Amino acid sequence: TAWDPTSPAFIMGTTLCIPSIFISYTGETLDYKAPLLRALHAVDEAATEVMQYFDKNVTKVIPTLGWEQEYFLVDSALYQSRPDLVLTGKTLLGHSPAKGQQLDDHYFGSIPTRVMNFMKELEIECMKLGIPVTTRHNEVAPNQFELAPMFEEANVAVDHNSLLMDVMARVAHKHHFHILLHEKPFAGVNGSGKHNNWSLSTDTGENLLSPGKNPKKNLQFLTFFVNTIKAVHEYADLLRASIASASNDHRLGANEAPPAIISVFIGSQLYSVLSELEKVTNGKLSPEEKTELKLNVVGKIPEILLDNTDRNRTSPFAFTGNKFEIRAVGSSANCAESMTVMNTIAAKQLKEFKKEVDALIEKGLKKDEAIFNVLREYIKQSKNIMFEGDGYSDDWAKEAQKRGLSNLKTTPEALEREMDKKFVKLYEEMGVFSHVEVEARNEIKLEKYSTVIDIEARVLADI
């Protein structure tokens, strides 16, 4: 083991706990933390280099994460009466209740007193541990709830979420509840996700995914915005594999959960801005075009986006005004897996972007024009991944197939794609995983999947 000094130590009961990485005697990583730290380092280096185009005072870029934790609460006595809930986390048989979530009365109602008492104690325990939870509310399904913290540096946020899941179970037990983090414990009602809100911030206090109010700042925003979309376009299958599990397979594509097809939702205003930018025929913008495209349109994005984004519940990857929200992550998942992939692919894409811009500058183009030229090509190349419509529709599945997007409905399909040479090479090039580490983890995830399915089948047979 080795201590991680970037994540604060904490006390649980009477025990001092120090966040650490775990490695084998031969040097392979055995945990989620070490690969995440490597990915964070890679994106810091790549994004800092790109930021030199815009602000030479920036010496560090910090990926941030704000997770949202959804969960079900079940009375302990009822829970203990169901062997399927106890052993698998979900009901394996039963029937739909006459009154479920049809009226949305739980979602829009007040928090039940007993649940509020649990939430208050949980929040106090979180405060003691330094977890900055700020949000509590009912979720759509009966007995489903959510809490969320302020966003934090990604490594600390991941640690806090892992710690929270443990604390939730302990506090729930004191209130005679059991927590269900299974992604789809009950058929026909909303499943539980863990939306991962990802962004990049600088050591000078800027959010790189927040639109600016002048042309220079908007070119900076568009750089990181478009590069993120391009990264998802290039590595969508890897992102899909990062959220794959037996339990999440039940959730994806039903009741407000996004489908298995990875697409990017950016809202109609931003979509039209990118379409306009794509139409500019040469790399040189006239003063009028600069004003029209970058100031009058992009400069107004913050006000417009308030009502324009975060409405498409069927999108697995949505821009929500100043961050991207990975909606497909499952409730029981460790955030580190999707965050490792997200930061690795962002780092790779930003490195490629810098190479292409530098090559154009060497050919004599001015810096802004070189940046714009590359971004315009990226917009064209990434068009297929952008989708504003209903992710549940049969038409979208057909359209996605035409666009060449994968529809990896099951975990085995997703994990098979994870071993693609392109992805293994990416991990090795970015210094996140060796080939052996990728292979070992892939095998372990497949084994876990088959074991979970086997347990569910045997419990069902026993019942």
C-alpha cells in the first residue's frame, strides 16, 4: 500500500483511516484509486498545455466531480422477509403494485418524517467525515430518495462517495431501514443511478466548461466543449464498458434511465451554434462573423441554457450549462471507473488537439484561426454522436445504427469491446493501465457478472 496525500485522512469511530492505493508485489494496480490518479495526472498535463493558448498563468487543471446518489429505503422487517432482496438486492418475483409511481405523488410530496430523521443523522455523519452533502429529496419511485454533495476535486469526490455508501448502510440500520443500491430492485419503477457531473477547473479559479462573455473566453470554452464531445465520439464504447454491470443492465433504457447507446445531448441552442460554426467555409473569420458567432450567440449561452439543458432524461451524456453529466453510471458503482475513462479519453483528445493546432500554426495560420479550423473539423467528425431526441424510441435505435453508433445492451457485449486493441493502446499510451492490468480487470468483471447472474438464478430456484 501507499498513502494518498491528496485525499484527506478521516476518523471512523475510533479508527484513523488513511486513503491509500493498493499494488501487487510485481507492481500492478489492484484498486480503483491508482488508475484514477494516473488519469487525473494525464488530463492535468494535456489540458494545462492547451490552456497556454488562452492563459499562460494556468499551471494546473483539476478535474472536478459532483455525484448524485439515488437509493431505495426498505423497512428492515419487510426486507428480512424477502430472501431475494437479502441475497440479490432485488425482487426476483412478485407483482406490480396497484399504486406505484403513476401519480408522481411521492416525487412531488414532502419527505416522510421517518426518512427525514434518517437523512438528518446521515448528514451529520457526513459533516463529521468532511463529505459536503447539500441536497436531499424524494425520487420518482416510491421509497426512492437522493442526496448529492457540492462538487469536489475528482479523487476526493470518489473517495467521499465510496465512504458515503458505507455510512448510509450503517445509519439506515439504526433507523430500522435497509438501503438498496441495486440499479433496478423493482420492475416497472424508476431505477437508481449515480449521475457523475464532470468538469475541468484551473488553479486560477476558472471552470473550463463554463461559457464566457467575450470572444476570447468563448473560444476557450468551445475548445474544451468540442474536444469533450470528440473524445466521447472516439471512445464511446469504452465509456459504455465503464458503467457495465449485471444490475445496471436492468436499468439502462427504462424509466428515465438512458439507453445503452452512448450519445451526447447539448441542447438546441448550443447545437445551432456548432452548426453555424461548421458552416464557416474558410479558417478566417471576418470581424462581423466573430461578433455574431462568438459574442452575440455564444456569449448569451449562460442565460439560455438555464431552461434549455438538463431536460433530456434519455441522454447518457448531457451538457448541463457548465459541466457534462454522465447519467448512465449505476447507483452501486464506484465513480472511479467512469471517471478514469472520462479523464483518460479527455487527456488523449486534448493532446491530439494541441498537435493539430501547432501544426497549423507552423504553416502560418494565426493561433485563433488554427484553433477554430481544428474545432470546425471536430464538429463535423463528431456530428454522429450528438442527439437531441428521445433515446427510448425505436427510431433512434435504427438511426444510431445508421450513424455507426454501438448499441451494447448487455455487460458481456460491452466488456468484449473493452478489450479492443484501440482501447488497450490508449490506456498504455496514457500511462493509466498496462495490457496485463486491463486484461485482469476485464476478466474479473466478467467473472463477477456471471457469478451475480448465477446467484440470482439459484435464489429464484430456492424460492
